[in-house]
Amino acid sequence: MKVIQEKKIEGCLEGNNVWDLLLDDVITKEIIFYLGKKGKLLYIDSFEKPYFRIIVRSKYTVKGTQSNKSIRVFLPDNQNINLLDDLKSYIAEYSI
């Protein structure tokens, strides 16, 4: 799986250093649990589209829903986007 586009989100109420990453395929339960290995995973499958949040302490928080093609990444305000490269590399290592 690859990140094919990244976009900085301006005016987000949840943070100042927020990014959307567009993936080349839909998010499956398997990729969610793979990403969850990086930190603490919250997975709620009682919604129509299961929701997930992954907190990687001192690095970032990832949020999204299963079956979508994008995830939202919250970086600490004082960090540059180098942490995104770490996440993008980890996503690229995923294979079914």
C-alpha cells in the first residue's frame, strides 16, 4: 500500500499540524491492525464504517474509518513533517 497524496489541513479544530494522507487502496481491518502495532489502537466496529484511532506516543495520532482511502494524521505542533515520512514508509511496507 502506498500514500499517493498528502495535504495539510488548515483550520482544523483538533490541531495545527494536521495532514490527510490519501492511500492507493481502501483501508481494511488488516491494515488497521498492522498500523496499530506502532502504538495504542482503538478500533470501534459498532459503526456502519468501523472507526479507528492509533496513538503513537510523542510522534502522531492517526484517525480514520475502514473502507475509506484516506487517514488523518495529527502531529505535535512543534514537529515538522519528517514524522510523516516514518509513517509513509511503514505503510509502504505493508503487504497482504
